[in-house]
Amino acid sequence: MMRLQQLLEDSAAAYPGKTAVVDPERSVSATYAQFQGLAESVRERLAAAGVIAGDRVGICMPKSIGSLAGVFGALRADAAYVPVDSTAPPARNAFIFTDCAVRAIVVAEHLAEGLHAELGQDRYVNTGALPFLAEYGIPMVLLAATSEGTPGFEGVDTSNLAYILYTSGSTGKPKGVMHTHASGLAFIDWCTEAFAPTPDDCFSSHAPFHFDLSILDIYVCIKHGGKLVLLGETLGKQPSKLASVIASESITIWYSTPSILRLLVEYGQEEPHDHSALRIVFFAGEVFPVKHLRAVMAMWPKPRYYNLYGPTETNVCTYYEVPADFPAERTEPFPIGKDCSDDVGMVVGPDAQEVPRGEEGELFVKGGSVMRGYWNLPERNAEAFHVDADGGRWYKTGDVVKIDAQGDYEYLGRRDRMVKRRGYRVELGEIEAALYTHESVTEAAVVATPDPESGVLIRAFLNWTGDKPPSLIAMKQFCSKKLPLYMIPDKFIPVSTLPKTSTAKVDYQKLLELE
Amino acid sequence: MSESTQDIQATVKEYLLEAFLPGEDPDSLAEDTPLISGGILDSISTVKLVTFLEEKYGVEFQAHEISSDNLETLADIANTIQTKRAAKG
């Protein structure tokens, strides 16, 4: 059976002297042969710490050649890697590592003490530095579990797990999405067919490794002998520097959330840069308001643009190529497209029965790239999947879609972002889309909260251009031209910036907490 | 002493700003600002406005009168109140 680490093995054999990975922030790089050597050195240390097949290995590091070596070291040890946000509170990361009982943790030296304290001194021991990685910029150490740290898990199938990505759960506790080598490769191999990458391609690695967008960056690049350009936590948020790196590294394939692309349009064009090497731009993770997408396409007219869709639980399960030309008056977002990655989608009604084509319903997905399940959450797993009469296992995405005349899925919104107001169904995303058509609105996010008087209070948070936010009356009048009256927000709240999650998506939880 | 159309407009304007447009600059609400088609009054807030008008001015609205014909702008509202009070004698 094919495994992710084999992709590196094969490329290291085919292109040993070719650059595999570049870290522009620290001005270091590694060839395929060098990088494979680093991954092997990490594997040796993991083996010495007792890591065996089926174990989990935590990665808690700023993005760097060292953290990527940690990823491949874990894979070479036949363990699943568990990447976390190194900027998150140590208690949260300790929760994750304890939840899936990682056998060892590759951790930046400066973060080790805080994390170790949260994990418990009796459960993990510091086995010391990984000196071979020191020259790549960030000193790293390895924490290894004691017998206290690794309880067994009955009922969790740990065979062939490749990575576990923790996503925030609605309950407030992160839950671990388990992907196998097979579910990762179903997506990666589809990318090969669909986009025909070559060893000349240079991939951006913008998403942090704990975000599922990183799967494309890392593995499609390595599989094809491309060059991976690491854009870390700091650099990743500096549009003018990103613009300069895209030019200096001749990036050909860019992948990020729409938010980052918007930043590049707004703040990345102050100096002229040659971005003519770009041939593909992927975006995913949130709806791309058309006016901002249009601005990106004006900045970069040459590349092909793809909207990739898929909850972390499915890798990427649908895709859509944005047409090069579309009417100037178009404001509705583009579809999420058609099934991919060896997956099949089905649009279902509340009874889990397929709805007639063209009608809206929740998108269920089954097939190659769908996760095995959540780590050690049997009840959540039972809720997350629908098992049909033939034993087919469908992941319930929670996203409401319909199939349009071209056979593309049109994304209508989150099932849980739909509220009923005065008996009407209101999709908060639709209100946001309308707000985005306002000329001075640059960012919009809408939340609904229960209200004793009106039932549901709808609040719109707006970031605008100009000195003064548009007046409440002006905004209501604007909305009344775009939306039915029952969808017009009760309040418009100007904000200088919308709160974002660590993966650069709008943080609705934070907005709900704002008064 | 009967209030002028101007006075009625001022009173209703104050009510609308306080009840439905908290924090809004009073100058943004003019006598011809569309209230219903402009998204400021929805069905619930229209009913609230009518209740306010009935209590404040001692007039009654029939169900069919609660519409944008009578309530679309501050000017319309003041005229409607004046007409109703004149009819009552």
C-alpha cells in the first residue's frame, strides 16, 4: 500500500540535488537528498523514544524546515503526525496531545517548557535537542512519553493513520479528524490528474500544517519533485513581503484562503513585482466575495483559478474552475463545483433521502478522501456519518447546497448558520454576500443571537473604507434593495477589523461575544 | 391645543430614532426618508409604531390602514395623524 512518506522517498531518488523546501524567512533551504536525510534523522530519534507503527507524534513548532522534517520523520516511523498551532495557548495544545496520547512531541525549544508543564512532568520527559535541525533556524527538542503518557484506546483503529488534524468543535473542545494514508492520497492523486504538476512547479505553503489546506501544498509538491516555499506565521500575514517572495521564488502554484488573497490585492501591490510565473491559484476555506475575487484576477490575469471545497473531514471533495471572464455585474459567489478526489456527493433532505435534482439540501459525501472518523469520539462519529441501506458511509458536511443547471454544487450556507426569523429561513451568508456588494464595505460578517423580543437579533459587523461608517439608515436602505425585509440586520456595527481564527477565517465565536 | 404637523413629525422622529435606530445621527432621518420600503420598519416595528401613534394621539388605525400608503415617511405619518384627528372632529 502506498504511503505518504514514499512520495518523498521517490522524489529524493529522482531529484536528489533539486531544492525541496525553502524557508525565506530564515534564508535556508534543503535539497531532496538533504531533506530526506533530516526526516530520517528525526525518525531515528523517534524510534529511540519508543515510537512504533500506529503511534501518534505531536508537532508544535513555527512552520520551518524543522517542523516539516518532523512531519516526514513521524510518517517514516509509520506514526500519524498531529500538528498544532504553536501560537495557541499551551493548555490547548496539551489537551490535544493528551487526547490522542502522542508518544513523542517534536517541539520548538522555546515552547518546550510551557508545553511540558501543561502536559505533566510525570507523563513526558525531555529527551534533548535535535541538533541536526539547528542550522535550519529553530532549535528543537523531543519530548517522549513515559508509560503514564500513553494509555491504550479501545475501539480506535490506529492502523494506517497518517495525520490527525484537530478542528474546533462546537462543544468548545477540539476534535481530532483522522486521515489515513489512503484518504490523503485519494486527494493528492486527484490533484496529479487534475492539475498535472511538474518538477518545475514551485508551491506556496501558506496554510499552517494544522490546517487541511497544507495537505495539497506539502504532498502534491513533494510527490512531483517541486519546490515548497514555506510562508510561516509571521511572513504569511505580511502582504508586501509575500508579494516579494512570490516574485523572488517564482511561485507557480498559490493556495490560500480568500482573506490572504484580498490582503495581497490591498497591500501587496505597493511595489512592482514580477508574478508572471504563477499558473494556478487555489482558494478554499470560505466563500470568496466576487468583488474581491475579481480584484485578485485583475491583479493576476494569467493564472487559472480554482475554488476547492471540503471540510477537513473530507480533504477536498469538490472543485470549480472560475471562468476567466464573467459579467461585471455578477455578485453571487461562484459554485463549489463537482465531485473530486474519488468522492461522491448526495444532496439530501431532513429525512436523509436524496432531494430532486436542483432542490436544496445538505451535502453528504462518501468516498476516497473522507476521514476515518474523529479520534476516540464514538458518539460524534455515529452522528457525523449516515449509513445507507447498502452500508455506504456518508459524511454529513452540515453545508447546504443545490445543484445548478451546469451540474455544479452551489454553496448556500452552513446548516447551523441558517436561522428562522418570523417564520422565514434566513441564511446569514446571504446577508453577508449582499453587504459585500456595498461599495464602501470591505469586510462583512453577520451573526444571529436569540432575542427575547424579536426572536432573533441579526447583527452585521462591517469594516468599511472612508472616514465615517455608512449610517444605519443608509445601510438599511441599501439592504432593502438587496434583501427581503425580514433579512435586514437589526444592527450594523462598524469594526476596524473582523476577528480571525488562526486559519484566517472569520471567527464567529468571537463576534458572538462582542456586544 | 392641537399640535402642528411639524410637531408631530418631530415627536415621531424622536420615537423612531430611539426605538429602531439607536445611535443614528438624527440628521440622517429626513421627512421623506422611506421607512418601510427603506428597510427601517419591518412588520413588527410597524405595528409598534402604530401602537405608539394610537396611544400618543388618541387615534385608531384599521388593519388595512397599516401600510406604506400611510406610513412610508415622516411626512406621511404626520399627514395621516392630522387627517384622522380632523375626521374625529
